[in-house]
Amino acid sequence: MSGVTVNVESAAEWKPSACILCECNCGIDVLVDPDTRRFTKIRGDKAHPTSAGYTCNKALRLDAYQNGRNERLTRPLRRREDGTFEEIDWETALTEVAARLGQVREEHGGESIFYYGGGGQGNHLGGAYAPATLAAFGVRYRSNSLAQEKTGEFWVNARMLGRPHRSDFHHCEVAVFVGKNPYQSHGFPRARTTLKEIAKDPARAMIVIDPVRTETAELAEFHLQLRPGTDLELVTAMVAVLVQEDLIDHAWLAEHTNGLETIAAVMRDVSIADHCAIADVPEDLVRAAARRIAAAESVAVLEDLGVQMGRNSTAVSYVEKLLWLLTGNFAKRGTQFVFSGLAPIARDRGLPFDQLPRTPVSGAAIVSGLFPCNSVPDEILTDHPERFRAAIVESSNPVHSLADSQRMTEAFQALEFVVVIDIAMTETAREADYVLPPPTQFEKYEATFFDFEFPRNLFHLRRPLLDPPSGQLTEPEIHARLCELSGAVGEADYAPLREALGHGREAFAAAMMGVLGDRRLAKLAPVLLYRTLGPTLPHGAAAAAVLWGASLFCAMENPAGVARAGHGEGLMAGDRLFEAILDNPRGVVITDDEDDASWQRLGGRRIELDVPELLDVVRGLADGRAQAGDPDYPLVLSAGERRAFTANTIFRDPTWRKRDPQGALRLSQADAAALSLVTGDQARVITRRGAAQAPVEVVDTMRRGHVSLPNGMGLLTADGDQVGVRLNNLTASEDRDEFFGTPWHKYVPARVEKV
């Protein structure tokens, strides 16, 4: 079969790749020792079209992913009756997995199988083949980590703009960060360099809305250090300042938007003083920050998990966008833009909330094809006839990473069948019936679809740095074989496409258009490309076959941008774009847009300022409701703070951390004094759901009443040891956003006791 192994030069040399720890995927050069398979040195890739040599400290530790103590698997595993696992061969594993999935489909329908995952921050290429497997077994419901972070914002963007957007911090006059610390979590290329440039320029300014005095806040002109959980009140107050002081761009709004009068009427009634008092931020500081936004020629705004995993997250996403829309900060240099790319990530139809599709048991809203992560147990732990009965999990670890680990574990144990596709024996893999281990991200062709830049957008197809262990199968091969074993696709479907390909790519494109007109075959297109085009690609790049179709659609959707990027015009511009992707191991600019491209992507649509469901939430703030406190849990725990030596859990070897190896509990000097704690003490964190012990770090950056624990900790080793706190033993699945179920990881009521 094709796509099983790849060829890597044997001599030690610097080889280009990319970091896989956050969405920026900065280019790196790696010096690989072919004998030990170690990454002996890592540096930023100066030739990378976007990151241009920039990297943070975390990328330099990627050898800990490739070669660390990470419970790496190289052969398929099958669960025995006593709960232990045995190694089996690939043919047996895939045949039995296909049979079990088929059995569930026959007995309960394909809709009783759900899919979770598809990749993390660095590996989307394998997941691009998963839709074929889902079609083969009739799977309808899927979710991934975006559904515990971003779906509220996805829906807000769809309702207001019709498309997702990003922001231009490299050229903005004013940068605004809402629940975001780019110094640690990045979010745009060369983040730390860019933040320092803004801070040093007297003509520019930075506004940070965050309860913690983060590294980014330290650089900011304005730090609105609000009480945790009051983001909606604070940002609403800022919007109200713009309206009440008449700082909005009337001409721009009249030309491009609908709903201004409705919004303005609500904002005129807002008590700015009361909202600032609830947020515990001085009113004069809030007004000054809003005026700075209004006075700027360009404003770029970015929200992130600090609000997206907190109270009122969807409503906060809404008022945050009013902040820059009312001041006309869209579709010009240094503001917000609508990007183009190879894959339609984050797109949604923007239906009213009461018209959205729903999950079969709990009726949770589905956005961008994703159901809420917090709803997973609700859809399983029930006697409802339409409950989920089986799961396919790929490159994800929901038992560890989703809220309420105890209930999530119970749910996975209740399923009739679970198969996990992952390189390591993760916490989720421990609950599986079968584990199918692909090569690591540096042993195969890989890419992400986080290509969000403007005007010049990049796509980076990474080549393997090492050969995989003998006999391992890549994800595209796994999905192709499962589809074939299901009977959904086979040689009869491949033959006419191979014949067309023999006449050239243009004939092949015409044949594939016919495939897309066939309802059965269209859903299997990734596997069809892999089995036909894949074997003809150079250097064992069969896994990249799916990018051919994506490239053609990119060229059809944005022909001018593709042409300006140097890939030509006409029917086969997408094919030339695909060849450029294959030929450039450091990445290639795929589109180069004109300044007005964002308006073109809206297709003549006017921006909708009034989202009634969310404006009702803002109106409700006029009741002056105070946050309900619980004397048993007087503190607010932020569960998952990004720090200098924390990262996502693909780093399973705890020795990668140079500092804070146990993941300290950070708390303010005032709270430490009240609890008689000093740095180095042990403390117990107790929530409504669980308790955990951690070392204490007393800091001057936290507010009184606010404590934090870092992300990426609490993983189990092969020996059953755990390093750091497993955060989701402290979180509850019922604590979630009222609209899209995103968890309140940044707002967990807690108390702390000295051990």
C-alpha cells in the first residue's frame, strides 16, 4: 500500500520544519542525528516566509516530544477481557475495528458513533482524511477542542460578518487584548517581537483586559485588571462610552452596517459607573481606554481563552466586536480582516440560535459542525435510544483535556466501543478497545490549516525529519483501509480516476468534478485522492494528495489572490499552487490579497450589529445583578494558565520543563497572608468537583481572590505516576456557557487550604 513509509536522507543535517505547539507554527530548523534520532539543536528558520527566524523558548524543546518519556506506541493494541492490552498486527486491528464499527452502525445507526479530534496545533493533514471514514460508517456527530474554546466566537462572526476574521497587530496603532496574553500564548506571528515594538513606539498603544498582570500587561499603556468573570460588564462599559460620548464612526456605520439605532439605544441606557464598579476597574481608566480606541487610525483586537472559557463567553465575543465595529476598524491596514485559506475553518451559516442543529439527547447547539465538548457525557450516560454508543478519537485526549475528568471517564467506559488513533498511551487510549498508533508529527508529511494571515497568506507542508518505525501506518493509510474494509470504496472506484490521471492533471480534475457530483463518492474524496493521485507524488508525499483538491478550491474561491501570489491564472492555477506547496519545504505564500479583499469576501453583505439573542444578555446587565458568591468557595480558580514552560499535552515527558516542574498554585500576596502561606508551601485546592495538592507561588501579579494553576500538567506515566495537577478533576461539566456549552475553566469557584 502507498503512504506507509517515507524516505529521509541519512546524513546529519539541518532540516526545515515547524513548531507544533501553538497555532502560529513558526518555522524551525532542526539538526537531526540520524543514529540516535535526537534533535540535537533547534533554531528559528530565517527563511520561513512568516516567522522569519522568530521562535519562542518552547519550540527549542521539541526533542522532548519526539524522544521523551511519552509512552510512545509503535504497534496496534487490543484490550483484553481483564483490561490489559496486547499488541496485534495492523491487518487484524483494522479488520476488527471496521467490523466493530460496522456492527454498531447496523444495530444502532451510524449516528450513534461520534468522532472526536482530528489534530491539534500542528497536525491536521491526517484528520483531513477522517471525513471519508465518517461517511463510510454513517457518522454524523463530531467535536474537537475548538468546541470547548471557539464556537461562541464562530457563531458571533457568522451572525455579524458571515465569515471568520483575524486582526493585523503588526500595523495597528492600538492593540487590544481581551483575556489574552500573547507573550505566552502567541496568536499571531512573531508575537513577542511585535508586542515590544508596539510598547516602544510612542505613537502606538496597547490595552490589556485581564485579571492578571501578565507579561503582555506589563508592556501595556492601559491594563484594565478587572475582577474575574466581569468581562461582559467591562467591555459593555467601553462600548457604552463610545456611544454616550459620540465617539463612533457614523459615516462608516451608515455605509456598511445594519442595526446601529438598536445598539445605540441599549448602550445609552448602560450605567458606565455601575459596570465599572462591578468589574472593579476605575471609571476614568475605562473611559480613557475607550477614547484611545476611538482616536486611533487603526485598532486590532484579539480575544482568547481568558474570556472564551469564562462566564458569558459568547456575549463577550459579541460586545468585543462592537468595540471595533462602532469605530470602523475593519478591512483596512492594522485592523480586522477576512482571510482566505486552503480549508474553511471556523465557517458557519450563522443561523439564529433557535434554528441551529442539535445533538440527539441533550439538544445542545451545533456550530460549525461541532457539538459542545461538555455535552459528551450527556449524550452517553443515559438510556435515551439515540445516545452515543461508540467513539472514534483521533490525535486528541478528551478524557484528560475536557471538563470533569471523572464524568468523562465514566462516559467513555460506558460506550460499547472506542478506537483511538494516537502516538501515545494517553488517558483516553487507556479507556479504548483498540489503539492505532501512527508516526509522530516529525516522521511523516504534516501540515495545519491555521493559515490565517493577510494580505500574504502562507501554507507550510512539512516534510518528515525521520523515517517512522518499521511497519507503522500513517493516518491517511488508516482511514483508507477502514473505508475499504467497510465496503464503501474500492478498486472499482479508483480505476476510472487512475485512467483519467494517466491523461494528465486536467483530465483528472474533470474526473474528480464528476466524483463531487456523486453524493456517495463526494464524501469519500479524500481517500479517492490518496489512492489515485497520492502514489504519483514525489518523495513519498502521498498524504499530501488531499491538498490538491484544497488548492483547486482555493484558486476558484480567490483567483486574484492566488494569481498575485505567483501561481498563475486559469483552470489549473490550483494545480500550480499545489505543486508550489509540494516544492517548498519552508512553506509558500498561497494568496496575496488586495486591501479590499475582506469586503469582497463578504459578498456585498452588510455587517449586522444587532444579534438579538446576545443583545438581550447585555440588556439584562441593567438589572445590576451581582455575582452570586459561595462562602464555601470564596476564590476564583483559573484552571489552565499559560506559562513559560507549559504547553499542550503532546509534551508527555515532564522533564522538558526547565522551571516550575510541578506547576505551582499562584496566588496574591493578600490571599497568601490570609492563609498563612509562603512560596514553597503545599496547599490544597478544593472545588465543588474535586481537590488537588500543589506547591505555592506567591506573586504580585494576581488580584485578591484570584488563583491559578497551569495547563499541560497531570498526565499519567506508564508507571501510573502523575506530575502536577490534573485540572479537569477540579472542573464540572455543568459549568458552561449558556449558548454553546464552552466550559468555565477560567472561572472555577474554589477555596485553598494550607497542607
